[in-house]
Amino acid sequence: MEKVTMKDVAIKAGVSKSTVSQYINNRYEYMAPATKKRIESAIKDLHYIPNYVAKSLKQKKSATIGVIVANILHSFTTEIIRVIEDTCKQNDFHIFVCNADDNPEKEQSYINMLIAKQVDGLIIFPTTGNLESYKQLRKAQFPVVFIDRKMEPVIFPTILLDNEKASELAVDCLLKGGKTRICLVGQSIEGGITPRLERIEGFKKALLKNGLPVNENWIVTADSHEINKQLLSVWQDEDNRPNAFYAINGMAAIHLLTFLKANNVRIPGDVSVVTMDDSPFLAASTPAITVVTQPNYEMGKDTANIILGLIENPELKEEYQVLRYQPKLIERESV
Amino acid sequence: MEKVTMKDVAIKAGVSKSTVSQYINNRYEYMAPATKKRIESAIKDLHYIPNYVAKSLKQKKSATIGVIVANILHSFTTEIIRVIEDTCKQNDFHIFVCNADDNPEKEQSYINMLIAKQVDGLIIFPTTGNLESYKQLRKAQFPVVFIDRKMEPVIFPTILLDNEKASELAVDCLLKGGKTRICLVGQSIEGGITPRLERIEGFKKALLKNGLPVNENWIVTADSHEINKQLLSVWQDEDNRPNAFYAINGMAAIHLLTFLKANNVRIPGDVSVVTMDDSPFLAASTPAITVVTQPNYEMGKDTANIILGLIENPELKEEYQVLRYQPKLIERESV
DNA sequence: TTGAAAGCGCTAACAT
DNA sequence: ATGTTAGCGCTTTCAA
């Protein structure tokens, strides 16, 4: 099956390889109808499938885009991937997805691998730590688009949520519900991960804007195995307990909800809760959780279209303006 | 950056292409240390990245495995993908994931695309409808492993959950909780999707085994937009209501939970609930939902190892025995 | 220890 | 309307 080549088809159809190539690429213009028919049936008889690898080598393009995500476990990531894939498919491009696991070395090795595989462009949820490599790509005029995280200087088109606004929406909603003692729940901020940093920053600003104090103890940013302990210490200070929680992403939400359940804290009776990123489970749970969502569809779609445009016309500007997308609040029953 | 070829490195290092090739492939055996050094620095200076496409063409292998999933929205799918990817990475293989969306034509086109891209093997969550194509692959001795769904005859290694056992676990658990009026919630069974069929079959057997009648009305198998309507009609028959629900996969679980919430049905007060496939949200919700889980890790790991073995030694047997994996019950608070 | 040369399967410019 | 030919960048004998 794999050994059938264009040559075999050519011989069987009694034409030259070039004519078969024309046929494969739908250029029937100057081809005699009879020839076309013969090639057609030769292909069918032999079960011929063209070899894209050879084609890519010759054409120096692969019609595929590499996608390096920081962490595939986030629902935001998988949803974005789906949109990117759909958009690419419509343009006859394929995507090759790699998971960097928030690890700069892994990311670097994937960048090299994908370049080696001759992808035509790269969509990256960048980790910090490979700036040199990005600059390299920039210098080579290689098409890249960043999403979700920002690199300074902004040398490639960058798509980001308005993260401060997202926190503002959450805080305002909680305040409207009469809760002023808000504890933020995040994940580790080592590594300077943009959305986490910006959401925390937005959280503080929103508090201040409303004349509320910022209590650093109520900004819980820890890794999975640490977070429970920290939440406990916040909660056990009975004289000074928060009456609301804001989880800054889906993972943090899971940790928070797990913690609250384990400690018999009732929502919204004891505390109100708002989390980032939606999930059908959050809507179906009791109480249904109020969330702030990202416009995944637009963000994914625009990312794909920008990279596609760059591939067609690889003219990188000196510096880019970060493109910001607006979050949305979905009020349910947890406030 | 992309235009640097082995030839450039060779010139810069003052050696021939062949020697550079040896270096790239870690064959330093008969290479003078000085030569090695020169090549090393030439590569660094030029930022040379080898072209895998050319390598693949020459070697007729790509060190990548195509993975065609039936539906990427199922958590089972994404978890399996992760395990497969990890296992492949350890063996210096990459995976190229495609989502067939339960559509046989899409699946067929992905099979062709991946073969065209010269993948060394295929892992498929098969839809029904492309049997001819599978036979083709079989005839060509092309390495393929099926997972999650069964094709008859079993011409490729096939990895499946013991689906009937899964239903038995769910039913037994519900019975133990004193609930005998159990309604199964699934998705459309058109297309003969193995796990759905087998879980329904196992459900019936488990009922019968316990001397309970099988009520076909209480086997709800509908598409997303229909399922709510059907559940409503089951529930509105007030004289004859189920007192327990069993959702046969993660999607069905979401529909069920959404329905129950919308209709103010309390769990486990009004009805007990058991669902297939776990999620952190299910564990953190109130009440925590009792689930039956699949051994994702083993299933993914074995799938990857089998395909890797087949690639190394492509000797397909005439027919295979389906490999069955055991589900597990995790009891929580919903029964 | 290193180099020369052929060829993987395809495309595209050029001939005819 | 169809064929000839020269590579794309690499690996791999074989020779030196």
C-alpha cells in the first residue's frame, strides 16, 4: 500500500509522472479527458496515496502548523485547540499539537522538533525562559503567534484576555452580593505566568478601587499539593475569615471546590464563590457556580487566522500591540 | 534559519555532508575528535536544525504515530491521548492527533492524510463504516491498534473496557443502595458504538440477573438536543418514576446532571446517581457523585506499547483476541 | 577516518 | 496536451 508511488501510477496509466502530478493537484486544464480517466482508474486500482513527505520536501512547505501549549490539562487550552483546528482545516492546514507542561526545556525541544518537521508556522502558549529562541525565530521571519501569555518585547502577534477586567468582573459581582472579604485562589506564580499575574493585579486594583484593603494572606498562590494547606490556614483563622473566594482558573477552581467540600463550607451560605473558565459541570452543580468566561471561540479563531495570514505573507512588524479580548460574567447561584 | 542545510554545516566545518550526517545521528565512532568539535561549533554558529522531512523521505519512516479519535470532547479520550503521548515520547516517537467527530468520512480522510504524511502506525478509536479501509491496511501489513471500539472481525489488536462489567458494577451499587427502579442514560446508539451497546447490554443482564424487569423506556439513548426531552417524558410519568439513574459516559452524565438540576430533583434524596468516567468536578460536587472508572493509564500505555511493538516488528496475526480491561467503582455520596 | 554518489517521491520549469 | 529533467535535504553504501 505504501510502496505505490507516482511512478507506478504513471506506468499503469501510460503517462508520465508529471501528468500524474498535475492530476493529483487538480490541474486538469490541458489534460485530455481520456488521460484523466486513465489516471483516475490507475490510482483507484493501485490504491495510490500521494507521499506528502516528498511533496513537502520539494515545495518547502508542509501545510501544517505547530501548536505548543503550556498545559493541556486546562480546559481553556483544549477548547482553543479545537477552534484552531477547525479554522485550519477550513484552510487545508493541519495542526500538530505538543504539550510543554509548563516546562521551558520541553518547549524548546518542541520548537526544534516542529521546525525540523518543517511546520509552516507556530502557535505558542509561551512559557518564560526561551526568549532567545523566540528572537531567533523573529530574526528568521518565521511566522509565530503567541496566545494566553505575553513576552516582552512583543515581537510576535499576541492574543490575550483582558485579565484585569476578568478579576474586576469577579470582584464586582462578589461585592454586589455584599461580600467584601474576598480570598483569591490561584496557582504558583513562579515563572511569571501572564494570566495569573494580571488577574492578581486586577484583583488588587478592583479591591482598591472599592476602598477595600488588600490582604496578602488572602492571595493564595501555590502548587497543587500545597494549595490545600494554605487554604486551610486561611480558613482556620476563625476570627478573620474570608466570606468569598475567587478562583483564577479552572484548576484553582477544582482545588477550591474540593477544599470547601472537604471542610463542609456551604456555598453560598458560608462563602460566595466565583471562578474563571466555565465547565458544564459548574453549570450543573448545586449550587451552580458563577463564572467569568473567556471568548474562546474568537480568540482561537483570530489566532488561527493571524498565523495563516502570516504564513501567506510573512512580514513581521517590528513590534506588536497585544490584542485583548473581553471576559464575560455568567451569574448563577454561588454568590 | 530554515535555509541552513547540512551542506552549509559541512562547508563551514570543512567536512563532507556524510560526516555531518554521522554526527547528527550520534555515530562518533570513527570520527576524529577535532572533526567532531568543528562540526559541533558549525552547527551552533549556524543554528542548524536538521530537516526531518528529508530524513523521513530517505528513511521511509517518520517516527510519528497517527492517532484518530472518535470524539475529542470525551474526557476518556483526552486522558488516553496524554498517556499515549507520554509513552511515545519515551520512545522518541511523536503523535499526530486527529478528531474524527464520530464521522466515518472524516475518519477516512484522516487515515489517508496520515498515511500520506508517512506515519509509521495508526491508533484508531474506530467509527463504523470504514471496514474496507481497515482491511486494506491489514493487507498492507500496516501497523494499527484499535481502542475503545470493536470491529468484527478483529483484524488488529483491540483494547476495550469490560463494558458489561462496568454496567454491572453500577447496577449492583444502586441495588445495594436499595434502588431497583433504574433508568439508563446514554447517547445515540445509531452507528453501533461499542461501549454504548455493551454497557446497555450489561445493564440489561445485570437487571435480569437480579430478577428485575427491563423497561425499554428507561433506556434513554438520544442525541444531545433530544435527550432532555426524553428524560422529561420518563420523569413526568409520576406514577411510574425511576428512583435511580445510571449515565453510561461523561457526556451523558452532564446531560443527566443538568436535567436533574433543572427539574429540582435531589440527589440522593429523590434519586440515586452513578455515572461512568470520573472528573474532579464530580468528586468536588455536592453530593459527590459515585462513578465507575476506566483504567485509562493501563489502557493508554498498552495501546502505545502494542503499536510501538508492531512498528518494530510488523507481523500481524490473522485474528486477535480483544483485550479487556477492568472498570472500578468509586463510591461517593450519590447513592 | 572521511568523501563521492545515488536515490527516496515528488514538483515545476522547460521542451516538445 | 504530455514528457524530460533537475533538484528538495538527507542517508547510506562503497571507495579511498
